[in-house]
Amino acid sequence: MSGNDPRPEGPLKSSIEKLRHEIDNWFEAALVQGEKALGAVGLRGGECAWVPRADVLESDNEVLVFLEIPGVSPDQVDVTLAGNMLTIRGEKPPAPRDERTVGHASERSTGKFCRAIPLPVPVNADQVSADAKDGVLTIRIFKAERSRAKQIRVQSGHSPGQAID
């Protein structure tokens, strides 16, 4: 038993450590296989260094997608809509450096990025717009006519059980 750990060393602790190791291996395998599967269908590949965060909102007439891409020039962004899959790819350059600078921390995401977003409803591929402002890419996609909510007028004046002509 160690001086700082009040729990005894023994078969239970050993079993828990083995289980933890197996779970870690399982998650690693799931992550690797998942990345390969997404890459195989063109949604994400090894060429992407980071994935920007997104919000997807739906109104009566449109789907709005907001993607955080600070420091990315709009001409470095490619937006593609195939069916109901919206794919955004681009590249964020690293901070400028020269021979006089020394790096002490590098926490910001840089390099190629990609994000595939399945849209919640059928959309009209002919009515799409994209605008980048203040580090946020806003994509507005109008819904297909068949997915738009329709108001149905309720009529009155018929008695229950009476046939409606």
C-alpha cells in the first residue's frame, strides 16, 4: 500500500485498471474507425486539422447554419450542398512568424478544416446564401416547398356527424 493512497492494492484495483485500459482502447478504436468511415464517404478525411463549431437553426421557411471560423478569409471557404448534406471546407493560416520570433504557446486551430452537417429538412439548393462577418459564417438555405409549414384554415358551422359537401 502506498503512503498517500488509503485504498489497498489488490485484485479489485487491478481489475478496475484493466477495465479502464480496455475502455480507453475501445474509444480509440471507435474514433479511428469512425474517422475512416467518414473519410470513405467524403465527409471528413485525414486532411482536416480541425472542425469548426456550428449552430443549426430552423424557422418556418429556412435553415440557418452558423459556423465559427475566426481568422479565415471568405475566399478560403468552400460551401457545398449535396442533397441534404451541407459541407464546408477551408483553411486557416497559422500566425505569421519569422526568424526573430520564438513560439511559447500554440493553442489556436490552424490548417485545413472541414465540417459536414446533415440538414434537418429537405431544402432548395437554388436558394442558398453564405456570408462571413466577425469570424462567423452564416449560411441561409430556404426549405423545399414540401417541407414548409402550411396553415390550415378551420371552418365552422358543421354539426358533428354531419356530412361535409
